[in-house]
Amino acid sequence: MTVLGEQVLENGDVAPNKVYTLAIGSTTMQEKWIPLFKSYHDATTGLATITCSPLDATITMAVVRR
């Protein structure tokens, strides 16, 4: 899963894309909480873009705001 960097950081660099590797094929329920920092939010929409590979078809995702 990849979270796309959308903003420019304080040092002027573009926020890098963040790649997460999730274990698939496990027989037990697993959770991974991934924080979506402001550097990953689109400045216009306020939304983050998350992409998954086709191999991630067995993963269920939810976005939770706290």
C-alpha cells in the first residue's frame, strides 16, 4: 500500500510517498494503523490518496478520523 505525498515540507522538499508492506495470507486477524499526516493531504481537497497493488485484494481498509 502506498500513501502519496501531496504537500511541500517546511524545508521545501516534496513529501515523499510512504510505502507500507502488509502481511497477507495469515489465518489470524491483523490490524495496522497508519497515520495520515498533513503532508499527505491534498491542499485543495484535504483528502489523502492511498493506492494498493492488485495483490492486496484480500485486505479490507477503513479510514478512521479521531
